Amino acid sequence: MKKECIKEMIGKTPILKKMQAAEEVIWLNPDKISFADAKNSCELAMADIEDAEARLQRFAPFIMKCFPETEARGGIIESVLTEIPNMRNRINEKYNSHLQGRLLLKQDSHLAIAGSVKARGGIYEVLKHTEELAVANGILKVTDDYAKLAEPECRKFFAQYTIQVGSTGNLGMSIGIMSAAVGYQVIVHMSADAKQWKKDLLRSHGVTVIEYQADYSEAVKNGRKQSDENPMSYFVDDENSRNLFLGYAVAAKRLIGQLEEKQVQVDAEHPLFVYIPCGVGGAPGGITFGLKQVFGDAVHCFFVEPVQAPCMLVGMSTGLHNAISVQDIGLTGLTHADGLAVGRPSGFVGGVMKPLLSGEFTVQDGKLYDYMRDVLETEDIFLEPSACAAFQGPVKLENSPRTQEYIAQNALEEKIRQATHIVWATGGSLVPEEIREEYRNTYLPEE
Ligand SMILES: *Cc1c(COP(=O)(O)O)cnc(C)c1O
């Protein structure tokens, strides 16, 4: 963006001034409207989520065959929902948070195959493409047992095709591992911040990893270019993919039963607050989209981003979406939070979130390690630092003026006592022990 435009933008959007100074902020979305009014403005609907859910069900026998660790759930890749009362006490004592309702953790950190939320969108997109290719070429009917796709002649068919993706790490792992399982050639274009252990793990699955000195956008750009040059190659577009988005959205439907199991009521009297770390926006956007379809106005969704890489917040608060980057306002886009080091948000997701999202929190990197140690000490659950960004939500919700404003605006003063809060833990189980040890010993000064 041009310098003068940015100056003007900052004048019009006061929160940008604080964000430029890398201060933690809380933003309430002024464009949120009732779900009944928002519902029809989106190109996607509940029927699309149901279609995605049915597709994942069709693939379950195949997934079970390729990944025996999914047998217990019949080939369905789903994570547990865990109540974390000790962490709730820790938050209230250590951060003076006054959180009143129950606190639950959605452990996508422990999703099978990819160990992160990317096991939802990334794997779904690979499977959808696989179904399309196989059906179009007459080797599969949707009424077949999809376990047949694991047979050698099918794998030979898929080996003619290539899948490519740009990634900061976790998306590459989910696309890479699943694509390799189907039999595709896979190329993952990794940005400079991607961790060595992730590259090593992918290479051990036979994936080609191309490394870039630049950030995520550059890796995506090159990946797309290489893929476009090859007619047998398919590029997974994290910024615009409806498929990825719908893969994430299926999470909401599966949450219904899990909440019932925990005897959590969600309705006008019993609000549900959900906090999700945000990178380019696909994962938190898809999950939020699904949750709004399922729970409507009873669910309040907030994204959390690092202070140096709040791309979605820059895009949504200015209304410029993907026409502005965090670098445009002088931030580095660099963060310890893997998967969140994104400078420019998805324009598609920003548009869908405009009438649905409640707001956003930003968080300093140092706190990610504090929250990580807190949840490890109190609940014995390991999460990667980026996943811990979500704790900024419950920590701040009932002890800051901005969020009190939200509670008042939505007439939740009485209801907040019987609210439930879900921290969406987006990754962690694949982090090797020596890296965990490093994380446990990382302390950053306040910025
Ligand atoms: C990718 C990722 C996110 C955010 O997802 P986006 O689709 O990039 O917004 C959050 N947490 C972790 C651990 C991730 O890998």
C-alpha cells in the first residue's frame, strides 16, 4: 500500500496506532449482526458442511486402513473436548481474570495424523481432490467402499499426479502426510520460519520440501507458479480454498455431541465463548462459520493473533482485508507462534467473518510460553506455543473494559455466569521432546 493511504487509514482506524506499537489490543467487530440476518449473505451454508461431513465419512474406511491409529474412531479424525478446571483456577489466580463459567479445551493439538488443526482442512482438501480425480477417471463410485483406494493399482494411478502447497509448517505436514498416503507426488514449499523437525518429518514420508529464505506469501507464490506450470499438479490454496474452509467447519457439527456429553447447554441463556488462534484465517474462519451455523447467536467467537502478525485484525479493522499487510503498518510479521506468522490475511475469510465474528485479541509472544507452562503444570497437557495464544481470550474476557463493553452490548451481564468457554488448542502433539524442552525453558521479556 502507498504511504499516504496508510497514514490516512491509521487516522480512521485508531486501534492501528496501538497495534503499530505492538501493544496487546482487544477489538470488537462493529459489523457483527444477528445470525438470522448474516446467514444469507454468505456463499456457503449448512448444506455445504453436511456435504463435507458425508465425504469424510465415505473416506473413513480408507483412512482407517492407511492410519491404524484412527481405528478407535472408525477412521474419523476427531479430537477430545476436555474440561480444564485447574487451568481455570490458575488463570483466575495468576492473571486476576475473574472467569466465571466452565473452561474447556478442544484438543486439536492431538488430532490424528497431523497433530494440529490442519488435520481438518488440509486432509479434507486432499481427499476431496482425490474423490474428484478417481470418480472422473472411472476408478471409484461414491457408493464404493473407499478402502479400495489403498490398493496398489489405485496408488499407481495417483502417482501420476502432484499436489503442491505453500506452508509455514503445519499445513505442509497435513497435506504432505495425507497426499503421500494416497500415493501422490508431493511438493511442500516451506517459508523461512518453518521448523527443521517439520521438514525432516515430511521428508521421511517421501515428500519433496523446497525451502525459501522469504516468508509465507513468497512460498505460496512460488508454489502456485510451479504448480500452474504442470498440468498434472494441483495447488492447495490456503488463502482462498473453500474446501479447506469446509473441512474446518465440520468440527462444529461434531462438537454438538461432545458438548452434550459434558452436559453443556448452549442457548440464549447459556452463551458459548470460543477462542481460536488465527494465521491466514482458514482454520479459525471455518470453525467459526460452522459454529455460527450450529449455535447461531448463542456462540461468540474470537480470534487471537500475535502482536507482530495480526493480519486478520489489520484486514478486518480497516475493511481492506487482503489489500493490506502487517508490514504495511510497520510490523515485522515475525513471531514464535508457528502457523501464525502470516503477514496478509485471506480476503475470502475476512469477508465471510465480517458479519459473524465477535472480535479479536492480540497477544505478546512471551505470554504464549507462560500459558504453555500453565496448562502443562495444571492439567499435564502439552500444547505448542501458537495454540496457547487462545488463552488470551479467557484471561482477558472478564477483566478488561473492552470486553465488559461487549458483555453489556449483548446483554450478557447475568448470563456470563453460566457461560462456557472453549479454548481451541490448535497444535502440539507432534512436537519432538527436545523441542518441548526448549519451549519449557523459553522466557521472553515483555515487548
Ligand atoms: C495454521 C495454524 C493456525 C491458524 O490457522 P490459519 O488457517 O492459518 O488461520 C493456528 N494454530 C496452529 C498451530 C496452526 O498450525
